[in-house]
Amino acid sequence: MNIEEATSVYPFLKRGLKDKFDQRTSLQSFLEINRSELIDSIDHLTKIMNGEEATFSTDPDRRVIDYVITKIVLTYIRDYFISARYAIRERNALYENFEKEKDPKILRLVSQELSVEIDRQEDKYLISIPSFLKNAVVFNDKELKLCNQELMDGKVVASKHVLAKVIREAFYRKYMLDVNEVVEFPAEVDELLKPYVSEVVSKGREIRQERANLGPLNERAFPPCLAEIIDQMKKGANVSHAGRFFLVTFLHRIGLPNDEIFKYFGDVPDFAEKITKYQIEHITGTGRGREYSVPSCQTLGSLGLCYKERDPLCSSGKISHPLGFYRTRNLSNRPVGKPGSVNRVDKSGNSQK
Ligand code: SF4
């Protein structure tokens, strides 16, 4: 694969982008020339926000233009929530391609682009420990725990599969940093973009408002019934279908995208990736299923999943729904002196007002 072909598979590669675009073209001209692609990119983003099917173009040139335009749009919008939804799609596409990639030159190029220095050693890859740790912050993924890695001369000896996971997370971190940087857009570009982005921005606002009264993502505010299920999963116990159903509905309702929910299933013994993904999609209504509600305390109690004796708030009898517990605990844990807005915190510790 030459660099041009690689760029269409890994559209973030700077070397390829430089070859593809005329550096003298202004941002305004670029967007005007590619106005129909801009409209399609906004449409693509809106579909993602709505949880609809949205695939990347299979045309190599188009794939790169769409990537660039979407990045411009997301930088312009600068909305963490919208960016995260899109970045997860890109991250997953990268992971799939990188897992299949055989060309060592391309593997190295992609890794370098994402600041992950690697050395090849037979069929393994050496990654520096700081670089590994920076990008291996995935909840409940045994394969990315440092204690499960072979170490040699201050480096992690990683399989291609583990390297692909590190690369996937490195991309996500970098992308989110890039698109959330403060960038001053020229007035003409501002005028050009504003009418197109309003729909996707209001969709993001709508979803956030719906979830705002639940506060930021905060695992410490999870009710005992949910904490027990997560704990059981971490220990590798076979959690009941009802327990898993509750976990998915709850995490979905507090705003986690399906990919993040999926990570909670990493240690389940009968782990079957496709089935789990299908079930998550079904329960959250992003597949063909409907969006299921979070079961009430009464239902959970009848299923033997309530642990109210473990927490005074639950045993006070004032809680009738796990989301009520979460809302109460989460909002009462806000930092003193910061009423009103809350920060949404993602897995890597980034936050958004
Ligand atoms: S009272 Fe409700 S929130 Fe508390 S442990 Fe029982 S089911 Fe969960």
C-alpha cells in the first residue's frame, strides 16, 4: 500500500493530506468548492447524533474529504458531546483497519502519527510504558492492564491486537483534543458554516438537556444494585440476563454511548462480542429494538437484584428508582461553590461544561 492508498484508509495521516490538498487554498475556498460534501458531512453527523446507521464513504478521495470537512465542522462547533459521538465511529473504523493491516511501514506510520513509538520484534511490538499507560485507560479491559503485559527493558511487549487497541485509544484522545481546541474562524467561514451546523448543534443540545438533570457521569454515584453487578462482572461472575439488562439501560440513560457500555462487559466469562453488541443495540434502541426503560427498585427487588441495606439512602425508603438514587447522589456531590452547570467527565478524565 502506498501513502496515497493509506491515506484513504487512515484519513488522519498528515503526509497523505499534504499531498492531497493544495496548501495555498484558503479555508473558505476549500469549503465553497466542497459545499455538497459539507452538506453530506453535516447530514452524516446528524445521523450519528440520532443514532441512525451512518457509514463512511467507500470512495478513497471522498473518504478523505469527508474526514477533513467533518473535522473542520467539529472544531467550529466545539461541542464535546457531538465530537465524542463522531470520534468513536472514526476510532472503531481505525481499529478494524489496523487489526487487518499487514504492511509494517503503514503500522509504523500510523503509530508515529498518533505519537505511539513502536519497535518491531518478530511478531510483537515494543511500546514504551508511558506511551502504553497514556493510551490504555479503558475500563474493564484486561488486555490493556499493565499487570497483564510482558515487559522488556522498560517497554511493553505487545501483540498486534493489543497495539491496535492502544492505537485506537491514542486516536480518540488526540482527535478529541484537536477538535476541542479554541480556534478563531475568519468571519467569512463563520458565515458560511453557521447555517449548516444549526441542526446538529440543536440535536446535541436536545440530547444533553434530556440528560442534564442526571448530572455528570460519575461511577461513585452508582446505586448499590448497579455497583454489585459491575463488581460481579469484574470478578468474572456470570451475571444474570436481568442484571445485564439493567446495567445497559442504566448506562444508556445516563448518556454513555454503546461502545462505552460495551466495555463494561469485557470480563464476562461467556463473552461473545457480537452477541453482546447486538444485545446492547437492541436494548438501547439503536438496533431494530425499542429503547427500554431502566427497571424500578420494585422490579429489581423482585428479581433479587436490590441491595438497599448497603446504603442509607436506599434503606431510608426514599428511593423508588435507581436513577433517582444516581441523581440525588451525583448532584449532591457537586463541588461547593459551583452551583448550576455540571461537568460531564469522560473516561480519560476530560470534562465538558
Ligand atoms: S433501593 Fe433501588 S437503587 Fe437502592 S439498591 Fe435497591 S434497587 Fe438499587
